[in-house]
Amino acid sequence: MIPLDGSVGPRARRSQPMDFHRPRLPRAGIMRYEAPRLVSLGDRRRMGRGTDPDLRHLADTEASLPRSADAYLTYDSRVRRRAWFAFMLLISVFPFMSILVFKGKFDAALSWYTRGEVDTLTDAQKRAIRVIMILQFIIWPFLLFFLIWKYRVPTAGH
């Protein structure tokens, strides 16, 4: 049987050269992708930035798309993440809370607060938390030492 386009031979089916750098997309119908792909927070972290490898490939190939992850967030989610960051800065003032914030132990609450659009703080926000954490490890011991020295009870022998 001769194909409709008139090509004949073993290489006739391939109308364009093979691109080995691009993954082959499945040729399933639209019904396969109608259901939303719900992925847990832990699975999203293991997979990387995006949850769908096909969409991630399409986003990486487009040169005109913005590279920032914030470009794909709604304005409401960006505002909520900034408010969450301010709250985390306030919490980080207390000893050892900055470690928990920096390690991402509150990321599930951030995901809940932003209704699933944001799963972690940005790198710049994490750097700010790290600076507060380092300053905290310097300031808190000196403050504690000063308070103990200032309000110590004099002994009877001195």
C-alpha cells in the first residue's frame, strides 16, 4: 500500500529528521490528559520545578518565555508568599526557629496558604533567612552572656 503523500520505501514514514535531544511526546488522544495531575509536595520536590515533563520541555524550548518561576504565579500567590515570608522573618527571631524555616519545615503550610501554587520560598528569601540565622547564632549567645553578667547575684565573699 502506498501512503497518501506518495512516499515509498523504509524511510518514507519519517517526514522530518529525528531530533535526539527532544523527548518523544505520547501520541495519545486528548482524553488521556483531561484529568488533573495531582502530585504531593514531596513528589513535586523530587521531580523538580514543574510537575509535567512534557510541559517543562515545551517551556524550556521557548526562548520568549520568562525564566523566573514567579512569572507563572498569580498576583495573589505572590502577595501571599511575601506575607508568608514576612511572617517567617518574625518567627526566625526566636532561637532555633530560623533553622526550621530555612530547612523548609513550614513549606507544607506555605503550600496550603497559597492554595497549592507555591511550594517553597525563593532563593533570595532563603538567603535572607540564612543571614538572620547566622546573626542569631552570634547575637543570642552574647545577649544571654550580657544579661547573666549584668544581673548576676553577688556572692557574700566578694
